[in-house]
Amino acid sequence: ENITLTSADSYVVFKYTFTNEMEKAYYAELNYTDLNDDDKNITTTYSTDGETYVESQDTVTIPASETSTDETASYYIKVAVANKAKDATFTGSFSWELDAIAPVEVEVYNYGKAVSVSKLVNVDENVTTIKIPSKVLIDGEYLPVTSLGKNDFIPNPLFNNFPNLTNIILPKSIRTIGHTAFAYSTKIKKIVIPYDGEKLYVGVGAFDGCTSLETIEFYCKNIEFTEANNGSYCSFAFSDCTSLSEIIYNNSGVEIPENEIMSAGDLDYFGLPSTQEVKITRK
């Protein structure tokens, strides 16, 4: 949907109808493209009746219970200029992304205006896919989820208690992978870190024991690996990742030679045996 908002025409409402074809919850995320909204005066709210709008936010989870009473359910999305007196026109595009996979419930550490996932709660132990939310509601405010676990030397594996887990979906907001965050996720074959900002921080042993992990893919411009405090000066980020065969960098800012085999020194630094062959690819 293309939109144009002015101080005279302060909002636009879109109506979406969701069919009850799946038993799982619907997850919808609002995306902006090229909105000239420098002062953050665009707000979004949603309503089930077209009259009462709640929660100014850009991510909405629609519970399965709300779509199971009828074959269809309608949601009204209002995109508005927060400051109606502002003399400006906002233009851009507006879209909803629908997915049968809802983000899991999480406990977090609160670091000011950002949060780190400390624990997954109310998640079926037999789950095969886990999706981490991009924001969580704290004291009436939606704060971005920017970290997994702690970026210090306290182990905090998040996914090791799910024996059938084969897929982990991260939001772009995650810019820190804490100490042992992915550790012992033994059935994961590929991990994608979609953060495309300036620098991604990766903690000690972040992927330790991911024995089925074959490929890891990065989109950030630079990566900083935390080194262990045991005098080794090594990261051990990929210790016991015995199946790892390729690391993919999708940003030219990472200074890694294209299609090069990881050196013996790098293998040792990351906790991999000297006989393991790991290809470095830059796209």
C-alpha cells in the first residue's frame, strides 16, 4: 500500500481480513519504506471493530483465540501523523507481513531502552521452530530486543532444552549474540544473523556444541568476537561445531578474502580442529 499523509489529512485506515485456515496464531509486522519521517511523527494503531484503537506500535501479534471464533476476523490498521499541527507531508509505502509463526514469549534483561533475551518461557519442548520477537512491552513501552543472553562470561544457553529444534528465526534488531547463546543446539544446520548494522558482537562460545551446524550467515558490516578470559586470547565461538563447512558474509564491509579456506590460526581461535575445512564466502 502506498500512503501520503499531511497535517490536513492526518491518518489513513486499512482493513485486513484474516482467514482462519491455520490453527497457529497469525503474526503481522508493519514495515515502512522510505518514509520521510525524520521526527518520528508517524504512529500506528490497530483495532478489531474499526472504532477503538489500541497500542501505538509497529508489531502486532494476533492471538489464535481471536481468529478461531469465526471463519474470518477483520483488523483495522490506522497510520497517522502524531503531530497534526506539523506542516509536513509523509509519503512512503506500508505493508503487513503475515506468518503462521508467532514470536515466542521471553524473559529479558532490561538495559535502558533496549532488552536482552534471558530465557524462553511457555515454549513446547518439542518445538521445531523458534522465532524471537523484535520488541517486547515493558511498562507500557515497546523496547527493541537487541541481544541474546549476556555478553559477559556467564553461560546463558537459550535453545539447548529443545531436542527437536531445527530452525531459529532472529529479528534484524539482534546485534549481540551473548556467551553460549546458541550453545548445544544440536540439530540446527544453518543459522542466519540478519542484523545489517555497523557491528555485531559475538560472545565466547556463542555456538559451542552446535554439532550439526553446517553454515552460518552474517549480514553485518563488522564482527567483534569476545575472547575468553582464560589467557588463551581465543573466542571459541564455534567450539565442537564439527559439521561447520561455510561462513557466509553478505556485506562487503567485512574484510575477509572471498572464497578462502579458514587458516589454521583462525580455526584454533574459534575452537575448531586444525583438520576441519571451513570455506569463507563473501556475497
